[in-house]
Amino acid sequence: MNISFENPDKVNGLLTLTVEKEDYQPEVEKTLKDYRKKANIPGFRPGQAPAGMIKRQFGAGVKMDVVNKLVGEKIYEYVRENNIRMLGEPLPSDKQGQIDIEKDETFEFVFDIAVAPEFKAELTGRDKVDYYAIEVDDKLIDRQVEMFQSRTGHYDKVEVYDAAQNDMLKGDIRELNADGSNKEGGIVVESAVLMPQYIKVDEQKNLFDGAKLGDIITFNPKKAYPESAVEVAALLKIEKEQVADLDSDFTYQVTEISRFVKGEVNQELFDLVYGEGTVTDEKAFRGKIADGIRQQLVQDQDYKFLLDVRAHMEKKVGKLVFPDALLKRIMLNNNKEKGDQFVEDNYEGSVKELEWHLIKEQLVAALGIKVGDNDVKHVAKEAARAQFAQYGMSNVPEEYLDNYADDMIKKRESVDSLVDRAVDMKLTEALKKVVKLNEKAISLDDFQQLMQAK
């Protein structure tokens, strides 16, 4: 077998393989012998069919399979041994000649190969990158305390509706005629739940101000929710399609007013959030919350830092030249059902991600970053911990987190993202020690605005 590689412009490669009969024939004969042993041909005992018959029936297919497998193996072997930084898969070149798998004994295969551009990605202490440190102030801690209080809260029955308290109403709805009388056979909904603060139009919302038990309010659901047929349909228990022809006013007789009361900041709340006896007073409770917030915010800070490293490196490396036409062919080959327009619409973004992938690859290699099973398990556990924290569960036992993480790792679709996350975490920690950090204190609100601006 002979393999040659041409790469005159450094990014568009042409790889040619010449496969001789001696390269594939031994494997073809071995495979045909195996076929003969297993073949069940009418008129012959198992394994006793003539070799010529087996060859005539299966020879061309076996030859094709053996040659294709051999070509694939040799391409990747050559690419690996010659350190060719191939992008995507090799594609048959338009320089490929005709091949007759049955008659030809020598085959020549020609492939177009996209090659990564040559560049140097390097960071040192002379590189200055912003690092935003989010301030954990009383306002932020108060938000978290209120969130915990809300999860332990309850509803009290009251007699007067107060919009400022976000009270919830329950009442009976009845459809009216144009003259204001009850419509015979009209829509009637008993014990309909209504939260006036979510009504979109102030004119309709204000009708409920100061409502008391037993009061009857006349309103128009369609005017109250002019842009949401779904909300009107849900309130009136009708199909969404019926809303278009509905213009009636309705009465709402208040039968119940409920006001949400947040849970108290006491030992019961401390134990619920952090486990029995872990925290015994409000000061320690707020301190524990602050520590948790800081730990969570480090992930956001590091994410922003890595984004800024990316922007810094893209500017430092400059515009890279890619084999655009070939990469578009590869992209189309991987998205055949989506067509040429999909490629045109998404190519630029795809190349930007590829550029960062190549830069990050060099940084990871230069810093000697390696990711093992323990690193992936750690990432999975932290993801599980964060997910439980969203539900206010801050004291989940380690064995639960271990089991949850193990389940994540078993799912093939999860592993790649966990590995990527582990690489990013290790890379971030390493880069924070390499570059000069331009530390900036920032509030959470300003940080979120900053991220939205990106």
C-alpha cells in the first residue's frame, strides 16, 4: 500500500491511497472461508457448498467491506503517525477516479482532508484578564432568606383583598348578557382561582382593589388578558379556540381571600435548610447562606473569566484561515437532512466555536491538564448538588449525591458534557495562576447585566 499527502496551502489536504491486491486478498479469502463454513445453501450440507459458488455470491461484497475497512484504518493511522491535525472526517475528492470493485485488483482512493490552521496559543503573566468578584451583601443574603421563608410559608384566610400582598382570590364566575343580566346557558365557573396582580390591563386589575368577601366584581376576561387566549381559556375552563368569539362581561363573586405568609426565621427553618443543630441562631444562618452564595457565585465568576480569556486569545491569535469550502462540505455531510441553507446560516458560528476549541486544545496541552474519572465524578456531584439547591435542599447526604452522580455518568449523552465541564474547571483554575488578574468587585445585579450584554 502506498499513501501520499499533499497540503500546499496548509489547510486543504489531499490524501491518496493506493491499495494493492496483496493488501486485502488474505483477509478476503479468510472471510470467504468463514462464510463457507456458516453458509446454508440449498442442495448442500452446511459448510460444504463449493468455494466458487460462495465467491460468486459473496466475493464482491466481502472485497468491498475489507477494502473499505482497510482504507479507513490506514487513513487514521497515517494521520496519527504524521501528526496531521485533521478537522472532521475525510471526504471523497472530486479527483477520485472510477472504481470497479469486481474487476479491479488495484484501487486508488483520493480524499480531501481539512487541516487545522497553524498558530501558537500562549498565555503568560504579561497577559492581563478581568476577573469579576461578585459582592455578597446583605441584600443578596436577604433574597436567599426570603426564598427559604417562602418555601416554609402558608396561606391565611383574610377578609379584604390587598394587591400589595399578592393575595389570591377564589370565587364564582358567571357570564353576563349585554344588559348586565346573567346569561342563560352562559359560562359558569365555581371556585375559580384568580390572582389579580397578574392581570395585564390596569383598568381591569384595579376593579378588584379592596374587594371583600361576598363582593361581586364585574370584569371582562378578554380585556384583562388581551394577548393571552390561553389565560382566558384556563380561567373560564373553555377551549382556547372559543376565546376569539368571546366578548362578554362576567361577574366574579368573591368567596375566599388567601394571603401568603412567609415562614418565620427560627430554629425550625435553620434545621430544615442545613440539618438539625447545624445552625442555632440567625447570625450563623446568614453566615452559612453567605458562604453558600459565594461558593455558587465562584462558578459564575469563573465562567465569565473563561469567556474573557477566550475573547483575549481570539484577539491575540488573530483571524485564522480555514478551508471554508471543504468545511462546509463536511458540515453538509453531517447535516444532510437540513440542506445547504442550514450550512450557510450556521457556518460562521460553527467556525467561531471551532476556533476556540483549537485554542483551548493548545492551552490544555501547554498546561498539562488531564481529566480522570474522579474529576468527572466531582463535576457530576457538583451538578447534582446545584440541582438540589434549586429546590432549597442544602443538606443532601453525600451518598445521595454519589448515587445521583453515578446515574449521570452512566448516561452516554451526559458524559461528554461532564468531561468538557471538568476540562473547563481545571483550565480555569490553571489560567487564574498564569495570567495577571485584573480583579473587579461588582454587585450581582451589575454582573447579570454584564452577562446579558454579552
